[in-house]
Amino acid sequence: MGLFGLAEKQLESEATTFVFDQESVDRNNNKVVIDGRPVFVCPTELLSAEEYEEGFGPLTIKPATGQISLTDSEGTEITMSAPRQLDKYGFILNIDAQGSICDTPTTVHSMPSTAAEAQRTERREQKWNTTLTNWERRRQKKLKERLRKGVPDAVRGKVWLTLGGGIREPGLYQEIVQKTSDAMLRKCKEQATQIPPEAVNAIHAIEELSATVTPPTSDVSSRSQQDSPKGSSTSSLPKEGSPSSKRSKAEEEEEDENVDYAFTKAFRTVQDTIERDIHRTFPRHNLFYEEDKRRDDEEVTNAASNLLGLSGTCDPELASIILNLQRDIKTVSTTGATTTPLSTSSFPDPSQLYSPKGQAALRRVLRAYSYYDREVSYCQGMNFIAGMFLTVMSEEEAFWLLISVMHEKPCEMRGMFGEGMRETHKVLYVAENLMHSHLPKLARHFDRENIHVTMFATQWLLTQYTSSFKFDLVTRVWDGFLGEGWKIIYRVMLALLQQWQSQLLRMSFEEILAFFRELPERVDGDAVMETAFRIKLKTRQIVKLEKEWYAKQQQ
């Protein structure tokens, strides 16, 4: 339940104080101890007493502002931000434009369900659980109807995973994460303990010059020569062919076909791309939210240096990668660690201090997929899809569902992320022609204003609306997409345009583009889906347009 859960019934008008000690967990007395360490627990944070030397003093929650004051062992007061208020999908409501947690919600919260709605949802959940139990005897027409009504949040993860075929090879995901983490950690350790190539090249240049010019001998150089073994160089720097030379033996080995892909430079380059996109993925969602200052560079570099046994410190960015990889190895080696949905964990791993829980899981899922499918590897946009999966299921389940939607019917998205993104061009061709046939007046207006479908629909169709729209629409789209395939994606695009057609017809080029940037925040997901299912779109129309596109590619 966490500390805020304990305080809910006690917080009224006066501040409430909690004191920690080394005793075992005793929720009645507001003492919380995990693994022998006193900790402060709330729904989204875990701060170890080790962070503040010997332990915490009194902790006070002020009900008027939600502000938390913590006193460390030296009597210094530490002020913490207000608790995060979440919507039903896990997005933070009390967050400002700069990404900081504030006292009051900045986003409108949906109205709570009525008693009648709650009962209806419970009945639908029971029906879905019965369907999942008897999946082999399901009726396709009935399944389609239920998917179109929307899957209840409580069973959505199970339904999606079942539609995707489930976990095909238990343990394979953990094996891939272990292998790739080990490989990358080994390379990072080599990088952390070697001299920069620029310095090595400079030394080699000096040594070449020294071969023709004899410098004056100093006392220091004389002692160095005397202390060195006969015939050895006075320089402690590695020579050509060592791991830190301009072209190392390790780099030459990478060209060997027998070297595992996880050890190659190409694989590490892909991981660099993934790392850049990780921090752009749902930054306002509770799973992926980053505090402004989680740990300073000195703490991270010292921790990594201690891990490697270095006397000095290494680059902060490299240190952070090393600590994250070390945590990844620990995570997959713990039974069940990757099979528990992230959103249900009562006590988050303290290593969140290096990277938020959702970011770490997303990094592992994308890395595992890039190793599993080396031809596609990773392309921007996949991060939003995998990240969305992680909000409703475990990371192992998200990995297998990602494989399913990329490779198998009815989704088959793999061609959209492959070399040249060939299938993306096909999808945009179909979308443009459907717009002309279903919304001809708007299509002609866009033609006059030089608005092409690529200017507003690329991200919609590439990520199936996950990258920009609210989850009340996104989850409903994916309920249909996993059951019916691409027809629902085109229907939603047409529904969005149809709903706003009258306004768009009065707009100029600049106004249209500005409108599409703001559109995701205006959308009512349920209303859009109702409109989408009323649009008369046949599968044969889509197939015909796809054949036209393929024919054009042959010309």
C-alpha cells in the first residue's frame, strides 16, 4: 500500500509524522523496513536510508500542500515533491509544462464511473475472463463485437497477449537480455579502463618523432629507464594491436562471422539510437517519468568506478550505462522479475535511482527485439508501441507481443520499420486514396493548400496513434487493430478528419498544420471510435489500393 496509503485515513488538518527504525515491517506503527534497510515508500518513489548515511529522522507530510519534509541523520531538512496524481492509464495529472510535479492537477481528470457503469464493467470483465479460459472455442464474430466495444482495462493486457499468441518460448527473452547485457557491459568496462584513442595516437606520434630526435635526459626519465625491463618501452601505454589502439584486436574480431552479434559495433550503434529515444517515450507517464535530478554525476561515476575496481572515475554517461547494464543482469537473473506487470509492483527496485523502472524495462525490450530481428533491428516509432505495451503487461509479454505485431497477421508491421520503410509508403498511399474517396471535398481543399497526407498522418499510421494521442483513443484503436488489422487504423484516420472537416475547410496551409499539432489533446477517444465504426470501409477497397501501389513500384 505504501506510506501515502497508510496516511490516507490519518491526514486531515494536521501534519502527520512518521519515524523509521531498523525493526521489521510494522504498518500499524508506520514503520517500513525492506531487506533490513529503513526506507521511505510511496507509490512512485523508493529512497534508501543509505542515501543519507545512518538513517532518517522524522518525516512529515503536510496535507495542505502534499509537501513532504524529511530530516536526515544530521538534522538537515529535505523537502520532497508532492505525490503524483495519476489518471487510469498511469499518466501524471499534476505536472506542469516544464515536467515538474505540482500540488494540483494541470490536466482534467475524467469523471469517476457511476455505480451502474462499474457493474457493467464488472460483467464485461467476467465475460472476457470466460472467453480467455475457453479461447479455443471462441466465436470470431462475437470476439470482433466485444473488441469493438473496448476491452476492460483490468483484462486488457491478458486479452492483447492472447490475441498476439502469448509467450512462444518461455525464457528466451531473459536469455537474450542476459547475453546482450553481458556483451555490452564487457565492452563498456573495456572502454572505461582504456586510454582514449586520441591520446594513444598522440603518444605514437611522439614516439615516432623520438626515434629521430634524442631529447635531453631528465632524472625522472633516467629512473624510468632503469626501472623498466630490458628492451621494454618506458611508456605504460598499450601498443598497436592492444584493446585501446586505434584499431584494436577486438574491433578486428567483430568482422569475423563467428562473433556473436551482441559483441559487434553495429549492435552497439543501434543501442545508442534506442537510448536517445527512451527519454522521449511517454515522459509524462508514471512509469517513464524522470525526476529533474535523480543522482549527480559524481555519485554515478563513483558507483561505477567501485564496481569496476578503478582508482579514478569514468565518464558520467558511460558510468550510467554500466550501472543500468549491471541492473539488467540482476533483473533477469531474479525469478519472475520480468514476468510481473510494472504497474503492480509494490516496492520498486532501488536501482530506479539510475533510471526509472519503465525506461529500464523499455530499454531491455527494444534491445532484445533488435537482437532477435537483426534485419529490422530498431527504428524510431517502435519505442512508443513497446512502451504502450509495458503499461498493461510485463516486459517479457511486451517483447512477445511486439514480435507478433511486427511479423504476423493481422498487423504485420515489420515492413514499415525495415530498410527504406517501404511498407510505410504503401500505407500512406492507401490513406491518401481513401481520403479522396471518402472525404473528397476535404481532399480537394488539402490539394489546393498543398497539404499532403505525409504532413499529418505519418506518425498516426507508423505508430498506430500511440506517439501523440491520449490513451482513451490509443487503447481502443489497439483493441481493434489486434483483432481486425489495418482497416481500423484507416477508419480512425477518416473519423478524425470527418469530425473536424468543417473547421479544416476554412483553414489555410499554416492554420491546418497548427491545428494538427494541437488535435491530439482535443480528441474524445470514444466519440472517434463510434464515428470510425460507422464509416463504410471494406477490406477489398484496401486490398485493391495495395495492389495498385505494388504495381506502381514495378514500373
